[in-house]
Amino acid sequence: MIQLSRFDGREFYLNADMIQSVESTPDTVITLINNVKIVVKDKTEIVIQRIIQYHRLVRNPELPLKSGE
């Protein structure tokens, strides 16, 4: 799960395995594999970093993460 923020400031967690695409329109729009679209406050680059970090942690938990990731 990755932590994201709605525009009203509320935080929520999203299953990163459900993400099909992330685009900047200029708001960040996440499309899930069931075609549901979610608009979040987080920048596209941050969302992608969190997805990568999640997959590294799940697939290889013994691999150390660099600081800032």
C-alpha cells in the first residue's frame, strides 16, 4: 500500500498493485486496473517513487532502500 493525499488534505492508502497508470494533467490522475480514476494532491514523481519503493520492499525486503526513497 502507498500513502496518498486527497485535495481536501485527507490521507488514504492505495494498493499499488491495482495501479494501471499515473498521469499529470496537471493534477495527478491515477487510473486503476478496473478503470476507476483517482485524482490526488501528490505530484506524479512522488507517486511513482512510492510505487517503486513499495515494489522493492515487497519483492526484496532485504534490499536496503536509499535515503529519500
